[in-house]
Amino acid sequence: MTSSEVESLFARTLLGDYEGDDAWEAVFALQRDGSREIFDHAAEWLGSGNSLKMARAADVLGQLRRAGSSTEQPEWLFRDESYVLITSVLSEDCGAIAASSAISALGHLGAPAAIPIIAAYTDHQDEDVRFAVAFALGCFPNDSRSVEALLKLTTDSNSDVRDWSVFGLGVLGDADSQEIRDALLCRLADTDEDVREEAAVGLGRRKDLRLIPTLRSMLGAAVLKERVAEAASALLGLPEDPPDWNASDYRDALNARFPNV
């Protein structure tokens, strides 16, 4: 990638809405064609004091990989250096948009030392920041420090934050305790369908039989949802979802396996 192409892509990341497709396509292009030049440009933006530039720089550095490396086995670049720069951003009052991107980047970078830095934002007033916390802690789902913060976020006022915290805690993670199970059980009554389904998967993976009444109700819906099937398969101890099963097959299997529940 030439210097002019690098400049052009960085400029595109600032156009339009933060979540705009064109801006993110530019971020992805920079991530997958990583180089020292791209790293240096992002590092400069991190120190610019401009919250949007700082956010885009963190977005790039969190997943910067060597050009030509595969998506399945990426060769990550400058991760230690990126970690130092991104954590320094969070030591300042960088604004919600930059904080969200920096926190998400720390999750992508995968250094467990970042967990207390991320968890410190669990009570942040901005829901996008709390969402980034839920995502990032889900990258370390079995660490007790992540578990503690994710448990708290399962009751967040924002449904997306609850969804990702339940997903990280119950689905990505293997940690198990009565507190985790009880938190997932509470979310079976959540107002958000995605949260309810992620909680069901988490309880199914932990073989918690308190799931069964709600799971039977979920299996009575007009359409068998993928996560409902996943929850039932996990509770039944099936190695994978049987491809030819419908909701009645799962109900029959549950009744046969747990006739008195």
C-alpha cells in the first residue's frame, strides 16, 4: 500500500457517521494491510487530542495484521506497542467515543493485564462505553475479574449491554457458579429476546434443569430459533444440534430425558 493510499484510507475513516459502512470499510482495509507506516500514522492520531481520530486509531491498532496473512491465522502486528499506546489514552479524559474504541481494542489485543483497566469503566454513564466493556471482558470470559464485572452488566439498563454480558458470561465462558447460574436464570425473563436466548444457551451449557420450563415454552414458538436449539442440545448433552430435528423432536427428547421436570 502506497503512502497516498494510506493517507486516503485514514481520511475516509473520518467521513460520515461513526458507524457508517464506508468509514468502517476503510478501517478494515487498514487493519488487514498492516505496516509500520500504518502503525505510526495511527499512533500519531492517538496523541492528537481529537476524539474521532483517537477512536479510529484504536480501531485500527486493535486488529492490525500483516498484509497477506490469513483471516483464520492472522499475523498480528505491533500488539505490545499498541497496548501501551491505547492504555495511555484511557488514562486521560478522552471522551466516550475514543474510550469505547480503546476498550474494544484492548479486548482484541488479548492481554489479560487490561482486564482491570476495562472493568474500571463498568459503571460509565455512556451506554456505548459500557457496551465496549461487555464486549472486551468477553474476550477474557473465564477470568474471575471479568466474571465479576460481567455479572454486574447482566442487569444493565441497556439491552445490548445485557446481551453481550450474558453472551460473554454464559456462552463464551466456561466459568460456573451458583451466582452465574442465578444471574442467567434471571435473564430468562428479560424484556429482550436476544438476552433471553443467550441466557438459555448459558444455562443449557451448565446443565441447569431450572431452564426446562422456559425452554419448553421457547420450543413452542412458531419458528425454532437457532439459539433455542443450541440451548436444548446443550442441556441434552448432544455434541451438536441434530440438523434434521424440529421443535417437537427437542420437546420429545426433553420429556424422555427429564420426565419429572
